[in-house]
Amino acid sequence: MRPPGRARPGAAGGSWTRPPAPKNPHEAEEIGAILKRWLSKNRVKERLKGDSIFVRWKEVVGEELAAATRVVRCAAGVLTVEVSSSPLLNELATYRKNEILRSVQSLEEFRGIREIRFKAGSS
């Protein structure tokens, strides 16, 4: 039986190849290799760059707002920010969204951000 979503050999879209089998299924994988794969998958290096919005968020919105919010994603021109309380979420999304967007865009490296989305979270 074929795994779901896999094409059968010769089907439209190419041939099916089995993923490489682990060397020894009973052998533990080195933690360094696991961490490297996880860091790469989650783009941690990009987030920790000095010019990253993740690092400069406090500079953009101020210390008080930064303490109650956190950037969780920045992709395709959309900045997603987690907010710690519902009242603050409502205030930011309703009254301060454009002000914060202008503040973000005032820094040259973030001019490509065209939208901010706020979501409830624990920040």
C-alpha cells in the first residue's frame, strides 16, 4: 500500500521514490543534528539578525507595548503580532493599527511590511 498523497510510479507528476531509510532505527540521532534541523526549519537565524523586526520590535513600539506584545511571524509583507490581553488587542486592532504600521515602515528595512495582524495570545 502506498502512503497517502504519494503518486504511483509512472503516474502524472513524476515517479514515486521512497524516502531514505534510517541507518539504524534503534540508534539515537545526535542532538546537534536534531537542533540544526529544527533551527533551520523555524528560521531562527533570520529572526535573531540584528536588523530583524523580531529583535527591533521594542524600538518600534516602545517598551510598554513591547512588554504586552510579541512578533510571532513576518512573511509576505504581513506582520503578525500576539497580544497578551483582549482589551489591548481591541485597542491595537481598532485604534492604533495604522500608527504602528507607519512606525514599522518608518525604518527603511521594514518598508516592505504592508499589513499588521494582531491576535490573542500570552506574549
